[in-house]
Amino acid sequence: MAAPPYDEDDRMLAAVDPEATEQLSLEDLQDAWSLLVPEDRVESFRALNRPDAEDLFLFLSSHDQAELLFSIPANERRAWFRLLAPDDAADLIQEVDPEQREILLGLLDEQTRRDVVALLAYAEDDAGGLMNPRYARVRPDITIDEAITYLRRQAAERTESLPYAYVLDQDQKLRGVVSYRELFTARTGQRVAEVMATDVVSVPEAMDQEEVSQLFTTTRLLAIPVVDAQGRMKGIVTLDDVVDVVREEATEDIQKIGGTAVLEAPYLQVTPIEMIRKRGGWLAVLFVGETLTAAAMGYFQLEIAKAVALALFIPLVISSGGNSGGQATTLVIRAMALGEVRLRDWWRVVHREFFSGLGLGGILALLGFLQVVTMHRVSGAYGPHYLALGATLALSLVGVVLWGTMVGSMLPFLLRRMNFDPATASAPFVATLVDVTGLMIYFTAARLLLTGTLL
Amino acid sequence: MAAPPYDEDDRMLAAVDPEATEQLSLEDLQDAWSLLVPEDRVESFRALNRPDAEDLFLFLSSHDQAELLFSIPANERRAWFRLLAPDDAADLIQEVDPEQREILLGLLDEQTRRDVVALLAYAEDDAGGLMNPRYARVRPDITIDEAITYLRRQAAERTESLPYAYVLDQDQKLRGVVSYRELFTARTGQRVAEVMATDVVSVPEAMDQEEVSQLFTTTRLLAIPVVDAQGRMKGIVTLDDVVDVVREEATEDIQKIGGTAVLEAPYLQVTPIEMIRKRGGWLAVLFVGETLTAAAMGYFQLEIAKAVALALFIPLVISSGGNSGGQATTLVIRAMALGEVRLRDWWRVVHREFFSGLGLGGILALLGFLQVVTMHRVSGAYGPHYLALGATLALSLVGVVLWGTMVGSMLPFLLRRMNFDPATASAPFVATLVDVTGLMIYFTAARLLLTGTLL
């Protein structure tokens, strides 16, 4: 994506001068929040006027809201915590320790506490955990005028500002949906049931949030109701929550593809120790996997001793396998996440990647052969058998790239088939898998083409 | 993200049986579209009843809509193309050849054609290219009742189904916004200007779509108006477009981080030749960069010949540098895209990554040393100087991992500073940069610790 214009960064440079913290405006604080130390956060938050402070509080992530709540005096907490809609309150509560949870729940009124406790029972990443239990609702048998009066009253309470109301019968079962526009244009005296749409798209409570986000893309709705197994409406998921989900899921996938555990907080807010923990785990696993290359090379020690020139191309060969495998796994993981490729498409992917791997391997083989020939012509570096050496390099590049491409594209399918996250097939993971086999392919090609000359 | 349940895939398996194409339902077609050959697409599209066919057409991507439009008889095109809102029509037109553009523009009515041509002047990835020029509007000086009558009339036309109307003066300048709810609750006789909110968030036409998407996140609005330099309202960007933007930008970043050019079409729809072109470019660049490793190793040929055991650890050392560099660059690129890290944070990132690199390098150094000692105890593989060899490995791992981490974290800053896309610092690019220097570090450590014993 394009970099934002620089003057904005320059303006901010002035804004975060620590000496000037007290004067920070709402916009500056929104921009600079992650850069401030906790004390400055509290101080500048309390320096804002009430409406700005409310905007700032609602703008912050659940993580930052929790931190702030426990940094301000205890007697001020209630007013701030009660600003949150039940779903946001539940998200915040999931950020804090069990004993802090009790404190926070105690701050809520009876009705909201019941809503929040119900929401806490849902997994954070399914439709139930995403939904807001407050929404505009009407009965099917009332008239349009009654509905408008009723909705006007509900508008005073905290409900999402949606352009429609859901029609629920006396058992809380979802019967239809009616837009404000339909209410506007209906004839007086008509009943809600006469103007409502009955083909309502809804989702079960346990639907995974990624599936929910894809449903929003296909239906282009602003909100989707969540219903339980009996068809009773439990809440709504709104499009603005889905933007967060899409962004968050992409971040998790990117971090996994990069060979890191998911950070779970903004980069600058992860403590150094936590950062090492998140990265060290995978690095250590990859390292241990990679020690197999030392074993593999030990197996070909004799060949290396005989023809040191062979060793020179080892990094080139294995990195080519790793790079092509990394490309393939990244593309397939993303295509899976977008729903463009599904489990049963594996055979089509095999076909495509076989062709790609062969083509890409061919290109690199040509480059490799040319490189050996050119270097030899320039410096005579590779001795009388340089053509055979070039052919060895070329042959193994075709093999290694083809192999890397196949492993990289199939591993996400295998992981998903076993109900693991396909993104676990990170680029470095595939590279490590391919390195050992890449060495085998290279030295096998060498034995095949160089025995009797270099070997 | 969690894999969706399998029964869905199984259900689909039956649905895409080519023999059964004609019977595909709307839902099945939405799921299976990318898997069908073009002829089956047209056939099953034309087999749908009109409302389902309309839903399907509106559901498809601009690319697929264009393909379909030019696959059905020419006399049917007008009806389908006119279903699209001006912004969607403009997106579709950008998918086709210049001569096809003229055909399509000729299908539109005068007003829509003017709207579409105006939209085509904007870059695809800025606010102007994203906006819809149709929205509900009212004058500030009319009464609430007049506004409701007027909006009711506009509702019949195709405008986005938003819960608010924008208040424009006679010069088309944006003066405020009024929600349907405010219209509901206003007293009869009040004027729009009395109930409208005047602090309207708006964006200029040229704002980058990624910035627009971040503004939606901070403001939690359902739509944001786009205004020109004179404050005249040109259209609105709606939240549902932003979901697509967020998803698309993440896809582009993931593909770049994986070392591929951006595909620009779903994985299964990219032709094999195009796929090789998108991947071959970077692979070839990385390969040429990586040939420097062969040169670097040639420089240490004498050491390798003397102590073949040294060669065994080359893949281990350089892959550790590449993996840690890949982690760092991936985390920093994503943090930049999310706005968590900005250009001027580079020094804080240096601090953090120096600490991380040292810690991670230390962990791998320990693992490497233990591996040499263990392998030696088990097989006596590394000769009498195995402790010195282990120390060489350990020292170079600290150096290589620290170096990889610093390069990986700083490269995105450097690229962005030079106004390039930080995501160009892909993991394989960083790994390639680090491989050559990793070899230097390794052999320098060897000269330092092994001269007089192994060397």
C-alpha cells in the first residue's frame, strides 16, 4: 500500500514531545496513544474535557481500555465502564485477571451484567462472542405508527444505529426485518408483518467469525442477526465489528506466515521478554529441524572433500527451494483464507503448482548454468569440468524448485485436512523442510553427473 | 483461523458435479463460481430465475461480472449492466479492454454515464475511486416533514441504504448530516438545520484507500462523505467497500511478504503463464542475489578444504539468520500497515530488535553448541577440536541472528523513507541479504576461534 504523506508524520513529531503531553488534543492522543508511557496516558486522558475523553475511551482497544480503567481512581471507574455496550464490556473483561473481572462486573447495572455474563460464555472468535445483544426490535402485529413510536423510545437507549429493526414474535423468534425506509413509505394503518421482509439472513451462535465475515461480503448487509438453535434471536453482529475481524485475522495469518506466534497486542506494546517468547519458540523448532542439514551434509562429506566447488553452491540451491516453497505456501494459505481454494481443490492446485514449479525451476536452472559458465570464463574458477558442474547445478535447481513448490502448496492442505490452521505451514517452516531434501537432491545430481570427473 | 467444518465441503462436492450443473442453486453457484468453466457459468446463470440471477450478478466480482457480460447475448447486456450502481459499473469498466468500454458506456442512461465517466477519472485506490456518487441528500432550510417526503421519493431511486442523509447547500457544499432517527424524533415544524449534526467527518477525493479504511476504524461510521477542495460533496464511501479494501490490502501485503508480485485475481483464476511471471521475477532476482553466496564461499574455499566439518553447518547458520530476519521484517511491515509503528519510531524499534536479536541469538547459540557436543559424544563426528567448533557455531549464531533481526526490522523503514512500499522487504529478500553476510560472520568467527587447530 502507498505510504501516507510525510507531513503527517512530521506534525506528529511535535505532538508527542513528552514535555508537551498535557496539551495533546483528542486527535493527537488517538494517534499517539501507543507511544505514551502509562502515566502520560492517564494524565492526558484526565486532562481532556468530558466529551473528548468519552470519544477517546470508546476509540481505544479493549486492552488499552482495561489498562486505563485500572490506572484511574477506583471511584471514577463505574462511569467509564458503563459507557461500553455489552459486547465491548465483555471484550474488555476478557482482557483482565479473574479478580479484576469481579470488580468490573460489580460496576454494571443488573440488566447489563446479565447480558455481559451471557456473552462471556461464547468463544471470543465466534458469532456469539462478536454480537451485541442490544438492537431495535418490534412485534409483527403492531401497526407502522406504533412501531415508529416504539422505535423512537428505543432510540433513547443504547442500541446500534442501524437503519432497520428486527421483527420478533412473543417467543423471541426472528420473523422478519423492516427498514426505516419501509416504515417511512408504508401506508398508515398497515401492520409490521405486512411490510417486513421475511427472508432474513441469520447465523448460528457458534459460527466462526471468519465465516461470518465472508457472509457479510456475499450479502452486503450492515448487520446480521445471531439466532440460537431454536431460532430465538440473541443479538446482532454489525459490519464495523467485521472490519476489525478481517484486519485481525489477516494480521494473525501474516505473523504465522512470517514464522512467529501471534503477538496478540500491537508491536510496540509487546514486552521484550514476551517478544522473544513469541519468536523464540518457532526459531528453535526451525533450528532443530535445520540441524538435519548438518547430518545430511555429513553423509556427503566425502563428496565435499573431493570437490570443494560443490559446497559453494549449497546456499544457492537450498535457498532457491526455500524461496519457491515459501511463495507457494503463502499464496495457497491466503487463497484458502479468502475461500478461493478449498480442501477438495487440492488436485487442481497440484496440477497448477507442478506446472509452475517446472517453469520456475527451468528459469533458475538456466540462470544457474549461465552463472557457472560466465564465472568460469571470467576467472577459470571451476576447473576443466565446469560444464558438468553447471549441469549438476541446473538439474538440481529444477528438482529443488519443483519439490519446494509441491511441498509448499500441499502442506496447507495437509494441515487443514488434519484440522490444523493452514497458516502453520509458514514460509520458514516449508524452507526448513525443503532444505534437507534439497541437499539430497543436489548431491544425488552430483553423483549422477560428476562421478568419474570431479567425484 | 479455524478451518470450517468439513460437511460443508462435502456438500459442495456433490454440488459441483459437472453433470449436475443446470440444477445449481443460487447459494451453490456463489460457492462454486470460481470452479466452473466459463460455459457452465453462463449456462447456470441463465438457468436461474430472475431474482436469483440478479443476486448472483451483484454478488460476483467486477472481473467475473465483466466476463459474464461478454459471454451472454449482446441484447441481454443492457439489462444486467444497468443493475449496477455507478461505482460498481466503473469498477467493471476498468476490467475490460478500451473498445469494450465504449460498448458498456453506451448501455447506460445519460445521467449514469456521466457519473461513471467522472468516477473513471479517479485512481482505483483512492477515496474518489471508492466512492458512490449516489446518496440521500436534503437542503438545510426545509422542514423535517418536507425532508421525510423528499427522502421517501429518493428512496425509490438507487441510493445506498444508509441510516442518514447529508445536508447540502445550493452550492453542493456539505453542511451537516441528519440521521433517520433524528428525523423520527424531531418535532414537526423544526427545520433540518436545527437537528442536523454539523461536525461531519469527510475525506478529500485523493485520500489513499488505506487511510480511508483506518478512518472508518477510528470513527466507527457506516459511511464517510468525499468532498473536493472547495468543500463540495462528490459522493460517499461506505463501510462495506472498506471491508473489501482491508481484505485486499492484506492480501497484497501477504503476497509481497511471501516474495511474489501481487496476483490481482483469485489464485485459481490466474493463468499458469501469468503465475510463473508473477513469481519468476522475484525468484530470479533472489537467485542472482544469492549467487553472491557462491562468491563469498569461494573466498573461504581454503578453510572449507581444510576443515570440511565447517561446511556442514553452513545451511544451519544462514537459515537461522534468514528466519530471524524474516520474522522481524514481517512483524514490522504489518505493524506499519496497521499504523502501530510509524517512520519516526525507528529508533524505538532498533532498541527492541537489538534486545530481541541478542536474546534469540543466545537461545540458538546454546542449542547449536549443545547439538555439536551431543553429536560428538554420540558419534565422535567432529574430532578433537569439537568444543572450538561448537564455540564457532555459537558465536556466529549470535552474530547472524542479531544481524538478521536488525536488517529485517530496519529495511521496511528504509524503504518507506524512500517512498517505496515497506512490504517489498519480503522475508526471502531479507534472507538473501542476510545469507551473504551470514557466511562472512561464520567464517570470520571460524578464523578467530579455529586458527591453529582446525584451520
